[in-house]
Amino acid sequence: MTFEIEFHPKAAKEAKELLRNNLEFATEFRKHLQALTEEPYKLPKKKGKLKSCRALNFKVKGNTWRLIFRIIEARDVVEILAIGSHDDAYNSAERRV
């Protein structure tokens, strides 16, 4: 099964800003988005307020990034809720759930 990727409007804005400024980030980000379309269930579930979400961690030039998403099974969609550094991504995702 292949999933479509959708972005929360604010997450789309975050991603656009990050992609605009860093080619290496863009390459890694696209690679991980592709993996999410194929196997989003491989990533761990979160707890607490984000129990309906999962997170993907990746590094670019020594910086660790978090991509917080949820799977909408009824539509075969992976919805990206937030992307950023650890605390920023989780705080943003909690407001968007």
C-alpha cells in the first residue's frame, strides 16, 4: 500500500522555509518523505497528547530534526504535523493535533 503525503498548513510553511535555505536538508527531507509513503508504520508511536502520532528523526550536518506525523488510514494519507528541532517540533505538533 502506498500513502499520500499531506501537510498541515503551518507544517507546509515550516518545510518550505527549511527547504529554501538548505539543499542538503532538502535532499534528506525528500528521501524520508518517500520512505513515509511506503512504510509509515515502521516508526514508533508517541505517548501522551501525541498518542495518535509518530515521529521520524534524521540528521543533517550534525543537526537532528524531527518530523511529526499521523496516519489517516481511511484516506491512505500521512499528514505531516510539524518539522523542526526536537522541542520545537513536538510543541508545534501538540498545538496542531
